[in-house]
Amino acid sequence: MELSRKMKRMNKILALPLLLAMAGPAQTREDDPYVRERLELAQAGVAVSDEAALIRTLRHEKPWLAAYASHFLGKLPKIDPAIRELNAATLSNHEFLARHAMESLMGWGDKQWVSAARSRLPDFKDKGVRLTVAGLLARAGVFDGWNIVESTIMHDAQYRGIALLQVDDFRDMKNLSGQPFDLVNRLDTMRSNSPSKAVRDRLLNKIIVLTRQPVPRPPRE
């Protein structure tokens, strides 16, 4: 029994270099926030540089593994099979898989997912996913998610940080009435209306960043 345990430990030690090689160059969580996901894919035998393996993993029985695959697939050059599988994944009931698939497609400039995402936006149960999809839709030129972002900033301390991350995507947009949306003016109005010092401070910081150093944005497609 003792020999068997030692052999198992030895096998794990011997397997580690192979897993690290499949995961890519050694990195810390600070260098790459997805280092753990890389390792989990490697443990499943999937290299993050292998398009075919990542595409197959999108249909994996473990949806978390499929979500990781959808993220890394978006880092590779786009190919038609990947676009088809990722668009199918955007309809998944697993919200994190759907969100990562949308993000990868948006990175490639593919917008086939937008119509379905607009319909699903109010129904996402995970608030973080809902906010991220609101931001992705804004990047695609769709204003629908602003009310979700604004309400979260004003009233939800737990998800306020995620909501603020989406704000920049609403620059240079038109609102639901088709009028130009003055993002900085709206943030200033929110700041004036909030009774919370924490909210006012966060909004002021965001306004300073937006007005001090405008971020060059590619033209909307």
C-alpha cells in the first residue's frame, strides 16, 4: 500500500513538467489572470495553442472547461469552425460559457451573437455576467445595457467595480432614443444624485480618468 502511494506521488511529479509545457510559459496570477484555467485545460490534455482541441472542448461535458476553452480560442487567429462553435456556445445555458464565447467573438469583430444577447440580457442570473454582456453589447454599438450598469453603480456595492469597468464602452454612443449619449455628463449627474460618498468618489475617479486621458477607440463596425 505504501509503495502504491509513493508511485502515485511520483507519477504526479513526473507529469507536472508536461502539464506546464502544455499550459505555456510559466506565469503568475499577476502576469496572467487565467493561469489556473490554462493548467486545468492542460490537465484535461488541451493545449491553449491547439485550435482543434479547444474547439472540441467547447462541447465538453464540464461547462467550466468549455468556458476556459472559449476564452483561449479567442486569443488565436479566427477560423470558420471556431466562429460556428463559439456562436453556438453563446446560446448555452451555462452563463459563463456564453459570456466567454461572446467576448471571443467580439474580439474577432463577429456580431452574429448580438441579437440573441440582447434578448437574453435581462435574464442572466449572474450579475457579473449580465454586466459584462452589457459592456460587450456596448462595444458592438448596442446601448441596451446602460440602465443595468448605472443601477449597479448606484445601488450595488458588491458589483459596483464590475459595472464601472463597463463604463468606457459607452463612450461615443447614441442612447435608446437615438440621441448622442454624453457619458461624462451622465456620470456627473449620477454623482450629484448619490447620497453615498463611496459612490460619489468612485464616479469622480472615473470622470477624471475619462476627461484627463481620452482613450482612442477603433471605429464601430
